[in-house]
Amino acid sequence: MFSFFHFSRLWNQGKRIDSNLGIIFLAIGCVFLSACSSMIQPISSGKPLVDYRSSVSQMLRRLPPPPEPIVVGVYKFRDQTGQYKSSDTLVQYSTAVTQGGTPMLIRALLEAGNGKWFTVLEREGLPNLMNERKIIRQTREQYLGEKEGKPQPEEGTVQHFLPPMLYAPILLDGGIIAYETNLLTGGFGARYFGAGGSLEFRRDAVTSMLRSISVKNGQILNQVDARKTIFSADLESGLYRYVSYNHLLEAEAGITSNEPPQMAVMESIESCVYALIMEGLISHTWSLANPAEVQPLIEDYLKDRDSKMVAQFDNHGNVVSVVPDPSK
């Protein structure tokens, strides 16, 4: 006679078998997914890019050179927005924009005219530079017997003193002054019989400002600003349909494209450097080695800056004034 005890024992054994099979299949699935995760990549990550160039950096490199490089000092190009990354679910302590504005500005200055426009002096790490020079002097005095009162040996010898540091007649200062999010948001979508898709987009903006300062009297020679938009888009599509009784087909696909904010910051800084060079040509703060190249540069710059303004030049190609365009 088949008792209830035998039935319950078989039932428990069946449950244990089912649970063991479930664990086995789960382990096999995890191993399969981990093995395929390195092979299934919808978009290749690619190799690191050396010397990233934007459209603005190409303009900087094509600039004709001045008679001689201009010595400038850059102490700090700070993030003055004070903004953190936005989130609807948690508190973010990461800044919205990069804190590396100073290296970006130095790179843009060194790119201008393929390195022929500016001689950039190290000022951000000035304490480290001064400490290193102090160590060199102390080492030479201790081991080579050099004293400041002795005649300076010839250059190229072991006992040659450190030459004096260069000073900058012009300082460049400024910062990232604004990072605005959700300036423009929107999207559209459609579905028909369980099949359809949607598109959402968002536009942000970052603004940088740069000014040149005369060390001689502290006068601000020129000040410019540049604004770069940051565009993001999210495209999604899906299918939700019963293919037969009690059989449901569901599929989803999507892709999101975000313009890198740090690259937008770099382009805005490069635009500031380009505009500062153009404004300096207009105000005669500096000039070009070939004066004949000034006029086409200024005319193209004014078209981009303000289409209602034109420049007037003398017989030597120098800017006399910037006035409203009479044709407008």
C-alpha cells in the first residue's frame, strides 16, 4: 500500500532534483555569459588617440606667426561654476566640468601658429620649480664650492650658475564661468500594434572667459569669451506582440550618444585663445610678421563674431577702426 509518507518522500526528492538542476543550469549560464561578455561588444572601444584635435585647434595651428613669440604666464584657469553633476536619484560630488582647465589653456597656447605665437612660462607649479632650483644651488655650493660672490664661470662648464628665470610681460587669466544644463529638451515617438520607437534629446552649454593683463600697469588689454553647446540624444525602439496564444514576443534596442563635456570645455578654451589673438590684432596689442595677412583674418573673424560689424584698414593693412556695416 502506497502511504502518504512514501508520497511525501518522493515529492521532496523530486524537489531536490529540480533545485539541483536549476543550480546547474544557472552555473552553466553564468559561465557562458562571462565567456561571451568579452566577445560580444556592439561598438569597439578603439585605441587611445594621441594629440586630439578639434576644428578650432586646426584654426589655431593655421594662424600666421607674429614677428617673435609673445612671452605669457598662466597661473590658473579655474572652474568657477561650482556645479556638481546633476542626478535625480542621489547626491553627486563629482564636478560638472573638468578641473584641468589650466593644462587645456597651455596646450591651446602652444598650438597657436604651430608653437610660434606664444612662449608659455610655468607658473601653476611655480613653488615646485623654485624648490628645485634651490636644491640645485645648494648642491653646487656644497659639493662644487660655488658662491654667489665669485665670478660666474663660462657657460657649458660644470660650475656654471643657473641662469635667471624668464618673466612674463603679459598674464593670461580667466576660467570656466558657466555650465548650463537642459537648455533644450524634447523628443518624439510612435507605436503601432506593439511596434515603435522614440527619440529624446538634450542640449547643454559651457562658457569660458579669457583675458590678457599687462604686468607693467595691471591694465586688462583684451577680454573674450566663448560658448560651446553639448548635445545628447537617446534613440530607443521596441516590439511587444503576441505571436500565438500564450506566446509573447518582446524585443528592445537602443543607443545613446553623449558629446563629451570635457572636449567641449577644451574647444571653448581654444576658441577663447583664437579670439584673444584676433582682438589683440584689432587693438594693436601685437601684430603679424606679414602685415598683408591681417586683413583677411580680421574680416573672417568679424563675420563669425558679429555679422553687422566690419573693420577699416589703412594703406599698410593695419586696423584703423571697427564700425557697423553700412550694408546691414
